[in-house]
Amino acid sequence: MRGEPNAHPVSISWGPHEPFTHATAHKAFSTIATDLDALISREPAIIVWPLPGLVPEFQSMPDEIRAEFRQIVRQRFQISDPV
């Protein structure tokens, strides 16, 4: 979806070769929350989001960080189970 006029970035790593780690988890959660708040401020009617991830960084993210990421999404969008 990158490059689409209505695409909105949400961080899943610090960069192409810098995944979130346990050591950077606290800052990562803050960054993710900021990105999601910016998305919410756009008041989207529909959000299409491949939650399992299409990029290697999401797949290599530690399980605890991935679980927290999903929890942040559930809270910010008030949904019980993002698909």
C-alpha cells in the first residue's frame, strides 16, 4: 500500500535493518502509539491493515512486542480482534 494517496505509515521498526528489540520496546510503543493517534486524527471510515505483516521486520519482532503492538491497536481503535 506504500505510495497510495491515502496510505498512512505506522512504525514497525526503526529502519530497514533496525528492528524493534526488547531494549528499545518502551520507545517503540510510544512511537507506535503516536503513529496510530495520527491515523485516528484523519478519521478514516475504513482501515485496511495486514496485521500479520507483509514485511520481514514485523515477522522478526519479538513476540512480546508484537503482542503489545496488537494490544495498542485494539485500544486505539476500540476493536476486540483486529483482522
